[in-house]
Amino acid sequence: MRYAPESVDQVVSNAPQPGLRGDYRNIRPDYGVEQDWAAYSAQEHALFAKLCRRQLALLPGYACDAYLRGLALLDARDAIPRFDAVSSRLKAASNWEIVAVPGLIPDRVFFEHLAQRRFPVTVWLRRPDEFDYIVEPDVFHDLFGHVPLLFDPAYADYMQAYGQGGLKAARLDALTFLARLYWYTVEFGLIRTPQGLRIYGAGILSSGGEVVHSIESPAPRRVAFALERVMRTDYHIDRYQGTYFVIDSFEQLVRDTAPDFTPIYARIGALPALAADTFAPGDTLL
Ligand code: HBI
Ligand code: FE
């Protein structure tokens, strides 16, 4: 989702939450809250359904098959679903579940949830005037963008490994590198298929304009995924991406991110960051 993740910590830790929309007053130690499904208005359910309809009209031919299969299992298009109902289906498919949160939570807490196969889903929905663009992740971005792929076992394993890696990165002060990996895979990743390029990144799948742009536009670079290249590359949080990284499979993602990152952090920590919209030596352009 489009926000500066490193800003999450200082904002979330200063109560009350300047700049964050959610209600952090009743959080549990793991930042979990009740979803309070009865509190959603008919207008909110209608807005959620309208957001789903817009994306469902856009995604065929652009979203990867694993996402479309997960979306059918999520079965949430007419109203904001009850998180516990989604969790029971998710648990059966990949042993993941949802934890309701008030919005952005500190990196370490976020990683701890992922490491336990729990995906934090924001409980509030954007306003109608934010139909096309919202800064913080809301329930539509998290549920419609992120949750469907968690029904896919290979991707579900990657997300748990990412959480475990995040806890280690926090200790090694390497969160910037890991945030970039999250950004260019989980949020804005593309995947190569026999039918052509497809989308698996939640930030694209939940966006009205970036779905077609990420696949059709001649403007951005599309570069074959390379772990250190991704970890060195800055990103835009307020416009379409200048570079998309392309994997061949989720198994590749799991394999390429399996090694211990410590020596990688040491190597790239000594190198300058790469701008979001430039080529780099060794890039395989697609
Ligand atoms: N909190 N609720 C929530 N959702 C996120 O996606 C999220 C977060 N906190 C931190 C975070 N993402 C980023 O730092 C990731 O790059 C890890
Ligand atoms: Fe997100």
C-alpha cells in the first residue's frame, strides 16, 4: 500500500495517532482489535461492493490465476465480510488467519503476525471520495488485495518466511531492505506466465488505474526479479511504480529468499540505493 512504512513506527508509537485514521485506543498487546462487523453501515457495505465490482471488471487477463482462485475462495464481493468467517476458510486452505487491526502497526508487530501465519487486516473502509486513491491500507486494500493469495500454499509460505525474515532484519537494522522486498513483491509484484505477464502485487490488484498500466504501459521498466537489485531499489509511494520486478513462480520467490540475508545486507549496505526509475547493470529487461 502507498505509504512510507518507515514512518509507521514513529507515528504509531506516538498516541494519539496524528495522521493515522484508525482507533488505537482499544488495541491488544499484539495491536489486534475487534472487527465490530455490526458497526459497518449499509453505505460502507455498498462502497466495498462497488470497489470489488470495479476491480472484478478490470482483473480478467491481468491478475494471476492463483489470485483469481483465492478471490473466489474469499467470496467477498457484495459486502465487507466477517473476518472470522474468512479466517476459517483461510485456515482450511493454508493455515493462515486474519487479525483485525486499527490500521498500520509497527514493523516488528507486523512481522510477528506474519511469522505466525496471521495477516493484519485494517477494520475501517475508505470514504467515497477516496474511491480512486487512499494513502493508508484500508479493509478493501488488505482483504481484496492481500488475502486472496494467502489461499495459495506456496505464496502463503513466502509470506510467513517474509515475516520471519523481518524479525531478523529488525535486529540487523535492515528494515529498509526488507521493506523494499515487500514493496516490489507483495505490493507491486508481477509474474511471468505462458499466457504473458500477470499481476500478483496487492497494491496493483486493489488499484483502479495501475492494473492496466503495470502490464500495458511502455513507461515503466519490467525487470526480472533479482533479490539484491530489489533490496537496493527505492520506490515511489505516491505514483505508479517506475520499475516492476517479475518472478517466474512463487516457488522461485520462496527459493530466492531462503538464504540468510545477513551477508547480503552487509554487501548492499555499502552500496548506494538505486532510484525507482532507472536501469542497473545486469538488469534482465522483459
Ligand atoms: N501494518 N497493518 C499494517 N499493514 C501493513 O501492510 C504494514 C504494517 N506495518 C508495517 C508495514 N506494513 C511495512 O513496514 C512493511 O514493509 C513491512
Ligand atoms: Fe498492502
